[in-house]
Amino acid sequence: RYAYVNGRFHRHSEAAIHIEDRGFQFADAVYEVWSVRNGQLLDADGHFQRLQRSLGELRIPSPRTRAALEQIIAELLRRNRVRNGLVYLQVSRGQARRDHAFPRTATTPTIVLTCKRLDFAAADARAEAGIAVITVPDQRWARCDIKTVNLLPNVLAKQAAQEAGATEAWLVDADGHVTEGSSTNAWIVTKAGKLVTRPADNHILHGITRARIFQCSQLLDLEIEERPFTPAEACDAREAFLTSATSFVTPVVSIDHHTIANGRPGSLATALRQAYLDQS
Ligand code: PLP
């Protein structure tokens, strides 16, 4: 297996960054994840645009043009023989003696790319069965719209989910509303058949798949209400589901061990998953 680090491909087991890298020291870094299906990046534009925005918000200079990144990604996928899976990209502010403030003299951003195979058949099976989620307090900062590698609250939330026998954790803010999942956006369907998801403000990541569901919902003639919802409303909803680049649309069939509707994936979530895959 191979990884790309700062201009070169290395064996994955030998690829390394410096101990004074600000990504390692301070999580002073952003990342992006693309799904790869049949050798193609899914929603390439959206993920490249979000990468630019994340870099801009942290004032990290863009280390490569999009065209250059696309070439690197194509070569990475070729070397690793990945046709179905994901590409992970991380850019940190670079290497400097440890000091919280930005280095006085400009550093060269560190850039790392890896990829791995994913078994989308297993993901399909998970979607057909539906998944369980638990809720945990949202303990993150106020700029969740920037895709930084500062993921410790997300890590702890996902671990809590696994320990509870669930697949994902939904994060609940101080007002008692669901913000999003630890690595997914959260949705419910009301009894009247409307889709509900939290507005894309600074408390959630603006999911690229979330944005695509807005397009798919138009095709299916579904209405979306962008507003916060509580775990209680979700438990009582007709359907619930989550979205992300690697899980597409995945129906949620229980929340905190409470079964949603008849405990089976909802028809709208299933239709949206199909519409998303058909349009990709
Ligand atoms: N929310 C969080 C916190 C995430 O980490 C992710 C993806 O990694 C998402 C939502 C879903 O975003 P996307 O659809 O762009 O993968």
C-alpha cells in the first residue's frame, strides 16, 4: 500500500510526518474525505470546494491546485488498486517549533493523502437492515462548520455508541436539540412526510451528501424543513436516517434503544438512498 506525503509516494508503513507538525501538536489541520465508486470520486466538486473553505477559515495556504490534487488522487488509487473505497486528504499548517500562535515565518503546509477499499455491499446490507444510534451530549467547539482534524469529542461519541451496541452517536446541544452525528448529518421524517434536518450553521459540518439530498428531495417531490429537532421528536418520527460521503443515506431504526416506527428502514430514506446512488 502507498500513501502520498509532501510531494512523494511512500510505502504506507514508512510514510511519516515530523513530530513538530502542527497537525500532530495542535490539530492545526483540515481534512477531506471522498467516496470512490467504480474508480470515480463522488461529489468531487463539493468536497474540493469545502476543502478550500476549511483552509481559508484557518488561513492555511492551499498546498496544491485542484488539478494537481486530482492527478495525485488518480495515481494514489492506481497504485493501491482501489476502485471502490475512500480517499482521505489532510493538510496541516506545517512544521514549526511548538508555539500556539501561527509561526512568524511562513511554513510549508504538510499534505498527506491515503486511500482504502470499502465494501459497499456491506454498507448496502447495513442500509437494508437499518442502524441503531444513541444520543450523547455535544461537547464540541463553536466552529463545527470547519472540517478540522480536532475530532476528540467525535471519537469519544463514536466509542460510546460502539460500547452501547449502536453504529452512530447523535450529538445533543445544550438546548436539547440534535446537531448531527459523530461523522454524519442527522435527519428525520415527520408524520406528514416532511424531511427535517438542522440548518447548516456553525454547529454542524455542512455535509456534501446533505447538500445532495436537497437535490434528490426535489426529484422525489419531498419538502425539507431546516430546523432543529429533539431526540424525543426523532423517537416519535415516521423515519430517521443519516447521511455522509461513505455511508450515503443510511436508515436509522432505533434511537437510545427506542424503536422508530415499525423498526424497519423507512420508505423515504430508502428512496433517497436509491436516488442519491442513481444520480452519482
Ligand atoms: N458531520 C460530521 C461531523 C462529519 O464528520 C461528516 C463527514 O465526515 C459529516 C457530517 C457528513 O459530511 P459529508 O456528507 O460531506 O461526508
